[in-house]
Amino acid sequence: MQTSMRFTTALTILACISHYKEERVTSEFVARQIKVNPVTVRSIIGQLRRAGLVKVRRGVGGALFARSPEQITFMDVYRAIDEVLYEEGQLVFRFPEPRTPDCALSRSFQLSLRNRLLQVQRVMVECFSNMTVAELMRDFERCLKSDGLDPFTRASDRT
């Protein structure tokens, strides 16, 4: 799974934990809700746990927030899923090395592109650092209501 896919899946998992807080939010439960393989969900929950964003209940199972969603930024989630972004000079955007490294045109283009993409990445880091899971959940609940769905319907009450 690509990093971007793992990042959005991680946010979706956190949304499930928030939305279904009255239920036991296991990897199997989340996988059924978001139609992702439970192994992938377990792997991502493990990364979120190691980053201190979620706790996992032993025995009965289930994940819950280790910190308030107000304190969890998109950057926290991104770092938990892919540390490359915060390694200085590393690019989120990946592209092959120049096919002809001895070609001045190819080297110059790669350098120019890299500099532009690093600028984009800096803006992305700044934006991600200011967006919280709580804000995402408020938007999510608003969208559910505008679609005529009760945002607090338990998963077991739906078919």
C-alpha cells in the first residue's frame, strides 16, 4: 500500500475510533467498516500505538485514543505512518534518479524539481501541523448529518 494510502487509512481508523467510541473498535470491526484487510488495519494501528496516538486493550481487544483528538495533528499521524517526511531534505514525492547522471540537463532538471517539491513539502508540513483529528471529526459529523444520516448510529444498528 502506498504511503498516501496508509496515511488516509490511518485517519479513517482514527475516525472509526472516535465515531464508534461506545463499541469495541477492533481491527476486524474497523476492517469491516472501511473495507480494508484486517492485517493492514492491525499494522497501521500498531504504528499509531508505537507513536503514542492510540492504546490497544489487551484481552478484550479494541483501540482507543491515547491522547485527545484535539491534540493529535495530521502531522503526528503522518510521522507515525511514514517517518521519511521529517528527515531533513527527504522528499515525500518520490521519483527515479536521473537516467543519465552525467547529463547536465538531466541533473539540472532533477535539482530544480527537487527544490520545488521541497517547497511544496514545507507547506504541507505546516498545514498538517495545524490540522487536528478533532477538526476532521467535526467535518465528518457535519457531512453525515447533511447526508441525512444520524452520526451517532451504532454500527450494530445498521445493516
